[in-house]
Amino acid sequence: MAQGADLPFQARSTRGKVARVTPRALSASPLLAFALAGCLLADQKPENLPTLTGSAGRAQTADGALGEATNILGRLRELAVESANGSLQDTDRANLQVEFGQLTSEITRIQQTTKFNGQKLLAVTAATFAFQVGINNGTFDKLTVTFGGVSLTTLLAATVGKATSASKTIDLVDAGLGKIATIRAKFGATMNRLEITQSNIQTVGVVESDSLLGGSMVLALFT
């Protein structure tokens, strides 16, 4: 970034994220001066974008946990198909049910323990979080992301101890796989959007002010 006497602000990206706005800029347009300084505070490194990295971290954590749940559901389906086979004895199905029960308990554990900053991400009830991605308080300065809504209650109560119940469980597992796939697709879209948002903030911030630089436009490149 060019340096010069006409630059209306000074900023440095540090762990404390300090920005100093010159008296000249403050007297000309306090709001615009601090807005531009706010742009600088978002530059350079991803770690200087705590809101964006935090929201992306939430989505990545939730998606990773759902990936594990998907793997478990794949195994549950295998157990259900095996149990539905008419050639098995009741003792065989009982053994399959032991593993089935352990795996459904693990899904419950994943749902209960997958958290970010103490907040559950895979609860049965969905919750929406608003993340500040801009420097103002406008509609487009916030990005909302929904977490939770992972309702697998019926599936988690299913069994494979009998051939008839195992056949029904196959359909329940398929429904669960479809539900999780939909949620993961949303997380993937969210992470892609956050990457674009972060790249946009890091790449360019534009502030126009007649009072600050005599009618010229300030183009601050953050690379």
C-alpha cells in the first residue's frame, strides 16, 4: 500500500489490531475515516478476521461431525440389511443388535458433544447465528448461518433384532442419510461463501469521500 502525507489514516495489523486515524481525517469525516480504518483492520491475515474464521470454524466443525455420523449410518444400513436376511437365526440378529445399539448411542453422543465456543451445533432444534462480516450495521454487513435441526429421533430408536424391524430400519437409515446430506450441503455452501467473503475483504476495500481526499476515491488493496 502506498505511503504518503495525504493518506488519511494509519493502521497496522497486529495481534491487538490497532488503527490510528489522523486528526485531519477525523475533522473532515469521522464516520468515513473510521470506516476506512475498519477496512484496514480486516486485511492481510485470516487470523485478523476473527468473525469470519469463527463462523467458518463452526461450519467446519459441524460438517466434520456429520461426516462421522454419515459413516456410522452406512454401517447401520449394512447391519439392517444383514438382519433382514431370512437365513439368520434370532441369536444372530441379537448380536447384530448389540453393535447397532452401540452405534446409535455414538450418534447421540456426537450430537450432544459437537460444540463450538460452548454452543451445540447439531441439536435437534435448529438455531440461527448472525455473524458480522462488514464494518457497518446494515443488512449486508451480517451473514446468518443455521446450525442444528438434526432430528434423527425415530432412527435412533430403531432396532434390527427382528427381520421385520430390520426391513423398516433400512428405510429409516436412508431417510437419515438424505437428511444429513442436505444439511452438509448447506454447510458446504456456507463455507464456500465465507471463503469468498473473506477473500473480498482481504482483496479490496473502497471508500469514497470528497472531504477526505479532495474528491478522489481511495482504493485500498489488501493483499
